Amino acid sequence: MAESHILRNVDLTVPNGQMICLIGRNGVGKTTLLKTIMGLLKPRSGTINLAGNLINSKSPDQRRNGNWLCSSRKRYYSSSLTVKENLLLGLEARQKQVKKAEIPEEIFSLFPVLKTMLSRMGGDLSGGQQQQLAIARALMGQPQLLVLDEPTEGIQPSIILEIEAAVRRIIETTGISVLLVEQHLHFVRQADYYYAMQKGAIVASGSTDELSQDVIQRFFGRFNSRRGAESIQNTLRKASLRDATANANKIQNKEFEISAHQISSSDSATPQI
């Protein structure tokens, strides 16, 4: 059977309470890596650890039900349920069942638009609203790690900025870790650290404060065209982003790791979500 999207020597860590961003042009293996982390693809070798626990043998459902949720570019929500039903469904991923099913006010603080649309069907929301719903639903499960696969794809600049600000607030007020794949440079700079991928391997890494023009030219695609950058800058001039509080609540240190081993997969064997 022919193999493709092979990942080699992938070694990364997502520290507690930080956002780590995977960058690279289309087709270099970023989404394949996320699918492997989520259990949708099985690594041939290597280890995947969450909070010190080896989870290679865990199914996707077991990983989600272990308080580890994903909001992907496919948007983790149901179009046939209302916004409220989607959010309450997120409670099922909690390890400890709640006595009363209710939506915490913190969710609406992060995504105010959802509070005004509780009775709307998920499929009737705009793309930006659907992505906010997907992230909010994931948060209802109180995950340790939030995995975001290009959450701003196809979304207007003003909503991109809202999602950026919400993700930073999530990290700084809960201690949740975030693994992000993103092409918008402005969002990438909100991360603490980056890993750059090329041909299935991590070939560069560093603090996002030190992203050089050379790295940007090598690893970013069409989303960082002059027009796209100008759209973000124009939106920034019109909207003020609040800095999230620096004195955030912290949870015990938890790290996610993938040891440096080869991970390979076949397209024909890719499980469906």
C-alpha cells in the first residue's frame, strides 16, 4: 500500500498555559500531525503523552472524553442542533458529570454573540460564528489541551481578531494549553512559540517574538499577502483589543509531548470524524 504524508523526527512539547503554533505551507504534514495527536491516525512508532500519560492506544473518543477536545477547520459542532444544544452537548466530554446542565457565564464572556443566538440552529450561523461555537463547545468539556486547525480560515478580519483575543483569554484565565495551526501571521504572533514544518519534519522553531522575515517568507502562504495584512491592520485601527490579564489562574503543570520518531500514515486508512 502506497504511503504518503509521512512525518519524521517530530518532537514537540506544549507546556501548560501556553499557545504553540505549527506553521508551514499547505501539504507539509501539519494536519496529518494533528490527526495523529487526536487519534485519527495511528503512529507506526513514537510516543504521545498527555500530562505524563501515554495515550497512543487511546481512541479518538477516549481522548475527547479524557478532557482533550479538538476544534478543527471542519468546525466541531452540529448544524442540526441549536447553539444551546451544541454547547450543552460539550458537557458530555467532562470526566466528572455535572448535576445540572447549564452554560457557564464565562463562555458568553468569551463569545458574547452566542448568548444572543441560543435558539438559532448551528447551520444558520455565519462562518465566524460557527467557529466561535466550535471553540466554545470544546471548552464546555474543560479540556487540558485545545487543538485548533486553522480556525480563522475563510473568516473576515474583524472576527479573526475576536477569536485571537478569546483564545488568549482562555489560556491566561484557565491554564489550558493550545496547539494551533494557522496561516494568518497576526494570529501566529499571539502564540508563545512556533514550530515550522517542511516535508513532514520540524525544521525550525523559536519564540514568536523572534519570527524573522526569512522564516515568514519560507513558511507562510497566501494568507499573508499584502492585501491580507492590510485588512488586519485596517481592522486593528478600527477595533481595540483588550490585553488579557497577566495574573491568570494556573493549574498544575501539564505537558504534551511527541517523542522524536517516525510517524507514517496512508490516505486510504484515514479514519473519518
